[in-house]
Amino acid sequence: DVYGLGVLTWEVLTGKGLFATNSLADQVVAHLTQEPEAPSKIAPRGWVTKELDAVVLRALAKEPAARFASAGDFFSAVLDA
């Protein structure tokens, strides 16, 4: 799914786990309630662009309708960022 791809992309870009917590239950709650930080604020050497931030954060939108319609659309947006 697009959210899962967003999580994976965020983690690859930052080298960190999204919403790293002490328990699985806390992690689930974080995914449901917390907004992720822009990857550019965490990524080493600041190489993540604001355009890529926007693409990744859109994939991580809490509301499914606000995400990309498909994985292909997400991939195209990543390539354009």
C-alpha cells in the first residue's frame, strides 16, 4: 500500500525508524495519531529536497484519500521530485 511505501521511503531517506517507540502498541498509536517529521529535517547532510519531503509526507497522510491513488503514482512523483 502507499502508506507502507511512504514509511519505507522515509526510513531509507533518514536511516531511522518512523515513530520508533518502546512497544508495538505505542508504535501503532503513533502511526494513527502523530504527524511524521519531514525527512529533510533528519536525513544526513541535508540532501533530501523539499519536493521529496512533500511526496513522502503525502504518502504518509493519515487520511487515505489524501495519499497517492496508487504505488505507480507515488513512484512517478518520487522520480519527479
